Amino acid sequence: MKHKIKGDIISWNSSIWDFNYRMKSIKEDEDIELEINSYGGDVFLGIDICNTLRGHKGNVTITITGIAASAASIICMGADKIKAYSNTQMMVHNAWTIVAGNAKQLRKAAEDLESVGESVLASYTHRIDEATAKKLLDNETYLSAKKAIELGLIDEIVDAEAEEVESEVFQDKAKEFNNQIVATKQNQPVAASINEDTLKQMFAELKNELKNEFNPQKEPEQAPAEKRNLSKLFLNLK
């Protein structure tokens, strides 16, 4: 079964709904290939999908095509094999929430978050040790594919181009990630274009240089003219 989870990890996301629907009819030993590109969302939904994948008897492979952040990175932990394109990211952090209320309610929310944090931490510890995982979560860590494979959070790097991420919940983060992709593309060197007139000029100068090399002639003494460096001519064409 091949499927793609993209956008926010929320119950009304169509890619999440489609995944759950397809899992109802899948054979218990059927292989699953998932692609994922998400900034995260509901931590318990992420844990649920992670455990669904971990409990599946068939082989599960997940490929990160843009970013697997927060709850999306938890989903990845349910795979037997995690792959990531060379220019993608994984982000892990502690659970957070938005809360309002009196002092007692706020303290209760903090205690609840600490408990949820234990569940989040446990999601990563079958791949990396607890101390390393806790440090990464506390620091809200963004990991390149190269760093993730060094830590053991992914198994294989795929060479390709990252995909832009869609998000309603994390719009600012998604925009920031997508801008990084655009900047990377803009910074890549492009091949110089050469028109016909430039080519004629280049070959004429090359012909003259070769002629002077093999048929040296004494020229009247005069102020030396600046010689054109052909290598610079090729390098500076735009």
C-alpha cells in the first residue's frame, strides 16, 4: 500500500482520513510505503498512527519528502525503515499547548504537559537512547538528513529535491521552510548562455593567439596592450 501524508496532523486532514480508511482493508502482512511532509499537529494522533504502523506485520517504509516535524516525526518512528531526501529536515520538540485559566488550572496544564512529554520521549527511544532524545526535545532541534542519519533517527538518505510543506496550523513555520527551499534554488549556479556574436569573438581571439604563438612577428615598440584572459571570458559570461 502506497500513500502520502501531508499537511497538518489533524483528524480532518484528508490525507489522514484516507490513511485510516485504507488501513481498514489492508492485508495484515502487506508492505506499506508512506511519504510524509508535515509540520506536525495533534500529538496523540501522531502517536496513534505511529503505533498503528509499529503494530502492522508487513514491512513499513516512510520517506520524508519535505519536513517531518513534531507529531509528524513521531509518525516516522513507527516505520521499520525511515528514508529522507538529502535536503529535507526532521524536527523534534517537547509537547506544547495553548491554555487559559487561573493559577491552579495553569499549574495543572504544566503537569499534564510533563506527562505528555514522557509519551513523546518514549516514541523515540527505540531508535536513540533516552538522554540523547531528551536533549533534542528540550532544544526543539531541527535535523538535516545528514545529522538525522548520524543520530540513527533515519536509515537512508535519498538524493532529490525537497518538497514545499503545507500547513494551516503552522503557517509561519511552513513559510520559513519553503523560503529556505527557494533560497537554495536561487543560490545554485546556473550555466552561462553564449550567443553567436560572443562565440565568433572568442574564436577570433583564439585564432589570433594561436597564430601569434606559431608565427611570432616583431611589432613596433609601443605601450603594452592589456591581454584578454580567455579563461575569465568563459567564466564571466552571463
